[in-house]
Amino acid sequence: MTGQVKLHTGASSTCYNSWESINWEACEQHVHRLQLRIAKAIRDGRKGRAKALQWLLTHSHYAKLLAVKRVTQNRGRKTAGVDKVILHTSKQKILAANSLVRRTYKAQPLRRIYIPKKNGKQRPLGIPTMKDRAMQALYLFALEPIAETTADKDSYGFRPKRSTADAIEQCFRTMRAGNRAQWVLEGDIKACFDRINHEWLIEHIPMDKMILKQWLAAGYVENQILLPTEEGTPQSGIISPTLANMTLDGLEAAVYKAVYPRYLNRVYVIRYADDFVITAESKEMLENKVKPAIENFLKERGLELSPEKTKITRITEGFDFLGFNVRRYDCGKLLIKPAKANIKGFMQEIREVVKVNIAETTQTLLRQLNPKIKGWAHYYKHVVAKHTFSVVDNSIYLALRQWMHRRHQKKGRAWLQKKYFRTEELRNWVFTTKIRNKDGRTVNFDLFKMTSIPIKRHIKVKNAATPYDPEYFEYFKRRAFLKRQSSSVHWTHQKTLHLVGVR
């Protein structure tokens, strides 16, 4: 019957007449239950059992529906592949879920585009079709429990329940005063996603080999010419970060084996995707033991260190990692601050937004600025950033002042202050405008101030914690509760400050 969905594979035979009527909670519970069984099979060493459960999951219609839902709700949902197809309607989504059949599946080439990098160069990206993205999401459901169970303990990039804040907090723990770490190897892998050896992936990644081979050999279209892909993984593919992580898992073991047993407790590896730092008490240890071990590990996978970005630095000189500057000062205290390059880049972005909105309303400008300011501030709210927030707030004010003078070249300071600013307690220069809220009431819509965010140290996730292990279910529930509680307190404070009703 057209427009209906029947759910198979271990699920109750329920039919839905439309995409909106699907019971998503039941879908998620069914898929998560299979993922837990896969993870348990891996922990018990039963690889055959895990493979059978993966087959069951990838043939489940519950999982297919969730896969389509994922690719039609993420940021790339409006970006089409070479077939120029985007899933808009309920019928299109249901048909897409029904089409995710292994027997008849054929991966299409990627659409090659380029995006600018910070150094001025262009980064190539391969855009899969919506169907290929959904197929990758489906097989990622079956692969992620294995990836999480076998992952390196101090790997934090592109993993559920982990973030850059966890990686930076681990840096603080391993490099703070009293620790023996004096030197740091800053590692960066040259074109990691583009150079991973296909043969190594096919041999070592525990998933359907036929499907994986199709993705790796799909090729890409550039200037209407089909070109082959002989190495690497598609950078815009949903499953690509997990494939890259699994390729690099084992780096910790390789490093620790190289320094075992004498220096085992004096060397630490912290990795976020293909960026990593390794601490040690001497430069010689990093040069003679650690670096050769890394190079041999990467060579097996078709990878190599980037000579330009890989260097050995004394901690007292400081280094940049994930947009943060980590440095132990002469007093022996380790301080982590926003990196100067990131501050400069952020202010350039803000000034560009202000510049291109010279003819727009104040409300339009604030709706573009506030999300950027909030996002940047929340990224750095766990480190020593209060002074930086104050400096950036002032720089934004100066950019807005220039914006006002360009719009009203013949108006004086008093007129501009009355039009664009209001007074709140001891603050006389609150950049604002009037808007109507959902209740139809006129309220003040203010520029977000970074200094309003309290600095609070991040509580790092446990190294061994994974959402696919029942032992940590309550642990992650507590973390989620504390995060919601913290966000609620901050939001209540911001609502009081920035949405004050006009009397």
C-alpha cells in the first residue's frame, strides 16, 4: 500500500501512513538495543556474534528509517550530490528508507567541491548523494558500537559524549604543575582523510566488505569528469570520521609499547581526530622513541606526519591545540587560554558580518552576531578566558560604533546613544533594539556579552566510559542532568538580562 511503512527484523509489524506518524522512540529503542548487543559481543570476544548482529541491524527497517531521518535533519540536508536529489516530502523519505537494500545497492560518485582553509589553500570535499549518506548512516549504526568499544581511551574527536573540552581538560591534568611532562610533541597527520590506505581499511574495518569497497571506490565528479579514488575516505561522508578514528586507534598502544616499561608512566597521548599531542619528560625520548613509533604506525596505514605542523616544544614555551594555547609559566602554573590566531580569526569574521550588514536593520545584524558570539564564548568558557572575553566584547563594540557612524554620518554621539543603546544598572552602553516576542509584547533585544558567561572548569569524561556499556548508563545520565542544570541556570540569568519587558 503506497505511503505505508511496515517494520521488520525483530520489530512488531506496525504500519505507518506517513513519515510524521512514525513512532521514533520505538525505532531508537530497537536500534539501541541491537547496538548494546553488538558492543557486548565485542567485549566478550565473540566477533562472529557481533557480525551476525550487525547484519540484523543493517537489515532492520527501524534502522533504515532512523538513517533517513538523520540525513534529512543534519546541516547538509539541503546539499545535493551528483544526482541533485534532496529529500523534502514525507513520501520521498519513506521511499528512500525502503530503497536501502544491500542486494541492489550501488554507490554513486561524489560531487567534488572546495572550501577555503585558514592558510589560504583549498580543502577538497566529496559530497555523497542523499541515498549514499543514508546508507552510510545505516551502517554507522552497526559500526559505532565496535568503534567505541575498541577505541583509544584518550581519543576525543568525533565520538559520542566527548568533546574538545574533554581533550583540553586532559591536557591540563597531564601537564599541570607537579607533573614530569616538560616537552610536547605536537602531531598532525598529512591529509589524513585523503590518504588512508584502502587495502588496510578493507582488511581491518569490521563491517560489510562489499558496501565498504563501493564507498571507497566510488570516485568523484569534478568539472563533469569522473575521476577515481585510489586512497582515502570521503570527507563529507557520515561514516568517514569513524573510519578515520578506527584507523588511528592503536596509536596509544604503539607509543606506550615504545617506552615500555621504564617510561610508561611518564608519557601521555591525547588525540582529537587526526590532531594529537604527546607529553614526555625529555626531548630525546620524543625524538628517539616516540616519533619513530608513530611513523611506523602510520606507515602501515598509508599515512605520514606533516613536517610543517609536527614539532617538539617545551611546555614553558607553550603550544596551540584545538584553538587553545597551553603553556606552563615561570611560576610553574599551567594556564590554558584561547589561542591568539583564533581570537584574530573570530574578530575578522565579526567585522565582516558587521561590514556586509551596513544597510540592514539592527535586529537583522544582532540575529547574525549573537549566535556567533555565544558559540565562540561557550567554546572557551572552561579555560582562562575572562580577560579575552572582555577584550573581544570591547572590539565588537568598536566595530559597531564604526557601523553606526557609517550609517549616520551627520549624527552626534548623544543621538546615536539614544537610538542604539540603553542603560541597565551600571551599564550605560547596552547595544539594543526593540522586538516583539511570541506573546506580542515589546522587549529589548540586546547584543550578547561574552563577559556574562561564568568561567567554570569542565568535568572531563571518564577515559573508559562509553554509551554502549551498561556500566556507564547512570554515569552519562548524571552528566546530562548536570549539563542541563548548568544551562538552565545560565539561561535564566540571560533571560533576566536581555529580555526585559519595556514598561
